[in-house]
Amino acid sequence: MVQWSFTDLATTADFMDLTISIVNGRIETTLFEKAQNLYLYIPPHSSHPKGVTNGLIMGQVLRIRRLCTHKADADAKIKQFASRLTQRGHKPDDLLPIFTRAEKNAAEYLKRCSTPRNELPHRKSTSSERQLFYHLQFHPEDPPSKKIQRVW
């Protein structure tokens, strides 16, 4: 059953993963994180593919850059995210190149997104009709995907 709770009129509200504020007549946003969140990110010794950690970092950096109004706020949130990963056992030297790529990717994506969709060129790729997807369940002792791709 849904229960509604009401609060007094305010200039700040938490909604989903955002804290939304009205400051000087403008809407500003930052990340909202529950106090109970344990941040149990996948540890480096897990048998997940390495791409899972890369994807997590790429996605989180882009998410933080998109949702935080102020650059300094986003910088602090990304630094905090990196710190939480190191607390889970990841080595800073291993994380730094991934974070560097993630920042570059986020900047390129956000720059691209400022172009209205109707101004982007529309073209159909003919190579997609010839693609073959071969999917196996991950196992840590499998050969790297690049080795399999070279065979094909």
C-alpha cells in the first residue's frame, strides 16, 4: 500500500537519486544518497569480467557529470566514488586510467548531447546486417574475448 508523507514548503527536495534545490530562482541538482547505503561495489578479486568494473566507472562518472549542476560538486562526488572503490580493495593505480577515460568519455558525450537530435546526420549502417553475435556465459578461466574475436 502506498503511503503519502507531506512536508512543509521548502526550497529543497529529495527525489529518487537527486536533491533538487531552488537557489536564486534557478533549479540546481546534486546526487542524493541514502545514509544506509553501504556502497558494496564489486571487489577486484571477484570473478566478474574486467569490463564490469570499467562499465561501472564509465557509467557512474557520466551519471555524476549529468546530474550535478556545479562542476566542483561533481568533482567531489567522483573523488568520493573513487575512494569507495579503493576501500573495496581496488588499487588507485588500476583505477586512474579508467577514470581518465571515463572523464574524457563523459565530456565527449555531454558535448554531443548539446547538439539537437534533428541536427545529427542520419545514416543506416549496412554492416549491422552482416554482424554475428556469439554469447557465452562468463567464466574466469575462459580465453580473453579479443583472442576469440581474432579467430572469427
